Amino acid sequence: MIKKCSLAICQLLLASKIFAQVSVVSLQLPPFNVTPESMQSATISNTGSPIQVEMISKLYNFNNELLLTVKTAPFNLNTGINLPSSGRRVSSVAYGSGNQAEYIKTTHGLPNGNFKICVNLIATGNIEQLDEFCDEIVSDFNQFLYLVYPGDKDTVESAPMLTWTHSEPFSVLTQGESYRMVVSEIKDKQGADEAITINTPVLLRNYLTTHNLQYPYDAPELKKGVSYAWQVQKITNGVIINKTEAWVFVLRNKPEEKELKYVALKQSIDANFYTTYTGKIYFKFNEEYATAGTITAFIISDSGVETALKIVKDDADAKTGSGSQIKVVGDNRFILDLDKEKLKPGFYTMKIKNEKKEVYYLKLQIAE
């Protein structure tokens, strides 16, 4: 006696049989070649009779945002292993609306990060799903993340402009992804990596959106002669997934500035200037006449304000504050103490006048 099944039960049994016979074996999607054609490059096994199917492939990022959907026209699955070259043709393509989808559409490559591709096989004319296959893709084929300036072990004159670079536009970052910069002081016997990992940063700047960061004025002041480690890290959901090497820079420890002793005065002003770091001016005056006399000194600001100054005769007298403005025949050496006048840093002109009303000048800078 032959048992018969209802139409609905027979269709269900047939679909179950086909489902058991058709399966996706593998899918190779190179992160550097993401196209509608490569999205359908699945290898499919069919252990039953030939069947016509359609394939829908979907690409997601790690936030499960849909980036690309590709659907094929109906194609035949022969018995056995069906390779990607077995007569498949794209019937529709739909890219997502985000920046990553636009990047994939333009470059035909994946941004750096983790992605997922899922393939669904559907029997043509039947809504039953024959098989679903998902695989993760890690994209780092074109990834680079480098520090640029200051170079490793460079010495800088002041708080530097920290410069780095990476392989992709900031616009392809998705929710949970960001770059941050870390600067840490290097303690005794530490390496750069250890300083970044262990020490409290002097600068921690999250959510970088440019490749240049001037060390900020409101951060702890960098110490002269001290070494600092710095690094840029890519963060995904609070986890470091990529980072640069840790480089070192040193803020130059400037040597002690010394006054120039002794500068000769001139009867006209030129482009040269004398710089004082201690608030004192050391100058010499040569007396050619046989008679002694006196000299007077003035300081002139940029605004033209003229102030008389006391002259000290030489270094020995400068210690006691004594001395004389009297000059003698031959070489005379004098000191002007500007600190007593409380002059602000900047450029000034010193004017010296002798008893014959002859005037001599010295352009000078008071350093900070």
C-alpha cells in the first residue's frame, strides 16, 4: 500500500530534503577586492539533484551595520561542488548610507577593522532558505599608523607640534572607534613602551580628528632636559586594537646664557643689537683726548621715552654698587644695571653722551 502525503506536507518534506543537500562550504572575500562580483564567490556543495537557486550576500561592520547587499539572478547548482565561476550573475546591488559603505563603493576595499559577511541560498520560486553561511573578515591589508614628528629620540626647543598619520580618512570611523594620543614622562631606567603603559600621562587626548596636535598650554609643562614617550592608539569599544611605536623626545636643556663683555659703542644705530640675559649691559668707551671727563647714560624705549641711568665703573664696583661715571684717557669699561629700572623685556636703545656732547649708541634687547 502506497502512502500519500498532503501537498503542504510534501512541500515541507521536499524543502527539508533539499536543505540537507545544499550547503555553503566556504567563502573567500579578499578585503582588498570587495565588489558585487567578489561578494558572490561562495563555494557550494550539492549532494542531491541539480537545482536552481538565488544567492543573497550581505556585508556588515562590527557594529552590525549593513554596508552592502548583493543579490544574484537565478543560477543552477549541479550535483557536487559548485565553484564561484559556475555561471553566477549579479541582479541587484545596494550600498548602505554610511561613510564606510561609501568608502567601500569608491575604493573596492574594506577599511581597517572587523567585518562579517553572510550568504543566504534560496531555492528559486520557493521562499525556503536552503542554507546560511557567515564568516568574519579582519581587514588590515593596507593599514599603517605612524608617528611623524618629533622623530624618535629628537631634541626639541619647546613644546612640540606632535604629528602622526594613518591610512584612512577619519570619516570611515564608526561608533566605538577613535584615535587617541598619549604622552608620558620617562622615569629612571624605563623604556618608552613601559612609560606609556605604566606612568600617568602628562597628556591624554581622545577622539583625535587631525594629524597635528600642538602640545597644549593647559597641559602640565614639559620639563627641560627630561625625556618623554608618546604614542597614538586606535581604540574600538574601549580596547586598543592598533598602536604606533612609542617614540621619545627630549626638551632641550638650554645652557646658561652669558653676557657679552664688553661691547663697543657706535656713533650711529645699525641692525646689530646687544642681548642682556641678566639685566646688565657691559660696554667699553675709548677716550682719545688727553683730559678726563664724565659721561651720562640714557635708555630710550620704543615709544621714545628717555630715562637717565646710573653707570657703574667695572665688575668690582658692580658688587658694591659704587663706582664713577668719570672716564680716563684710553680704555674705559662700564656696567649699566637695568634691573633697578624694572624695564620689561623687549628692544631699547642706549645713548651715551660725553662732556663734548658727542653721542654714542647701542641697540639692545632685554631677554625674558
